[in-house]
Amino acid sequence: MFYLKLFSALDRHKVDYLLIGGLAVSLHGVERATMDVDITVAMNPVNLNALIELAKELELKPVLPVPLESLSDIALLREWQANRHLEAFALRTPELAGVTIDVLLFPPVDFSGMMARAVRFDVAGTEIKVVSIDDLIALKRAVSRPIDLSDIEHLERVKAV
């Protein structure tokens, strides 16, 4: 299964990442249909280069018509965020049509703090690092799309149990 292969490769390449988005909502106990993988990563050259090596191994290609190596240029990514409103660097897998891996570049919550509060799930023997419910709520509140507001409502119920 592609998803487990992806998380195994993230671990093998020692990428500092956290699962966010719909799959994280599901792992926290809320039924949520999604196929995309939303992650955020530590934005430093070593980590971004590890992510690029993982992408090459899994044959992931940028959705935008840019070289994969653009992902290692933090100044360029900041420029794209400021001038083109690029929030995530999307990668596509040849294994599953329509599935993207969206890398949230500069989250509104400090990555190191989120990493310290992260929850680890074992799925079929593969460890997945998932953002905490509180941080997931904060990330979703910052975006506030209708689906995010619905996710927040469900996550608040899970948290109250």
C-alpha cells in the first residue's frame, strides 16, 4: 500500500515530518474520507534534502512545473509563499491517480513545538508521526475552510471524551 510505503520511507530517510490534514483527523478517531497526504516538515536544508531523496525513491513529481530540487531552496519557497500565495508544495505519485502529498511549507504553528506534542500511531507495523489534536485544531482554525470548521467540531468532541 502506497501510504505505508510513504511513511516507512519518511522514517528510513530520517525526514522530520508530521502528518496533518484529513488523514490525521482520521487517525485521531474522526471518520473522514480523503486520499491526499498532508504533511509539514522541518524547514532546514538537511531535512528538505532528505525529503527530496525520498521523493526520488518513490518517483514523486511536483504538481507545479518546477524542478523537485526547488523544494530545497527555502528563500525561493518563502518568495513563492509571499508573492504567489503558495502554502503547500504538492507532489504526485505515479502509483495512485489523483493522490497528492501536500507539504505545508510554513505552518502557522511552530514546527518544533508541534513535534514535541506529536502523537505516534502504529499502523500495520509502521510508525506515523501525527500532529496532536490541539495543534491540528490550531492549523485548521488558521485555514477555516468549511471542511476545516467541520473537522474542528468533530475533533473537539473527540478531545472531550
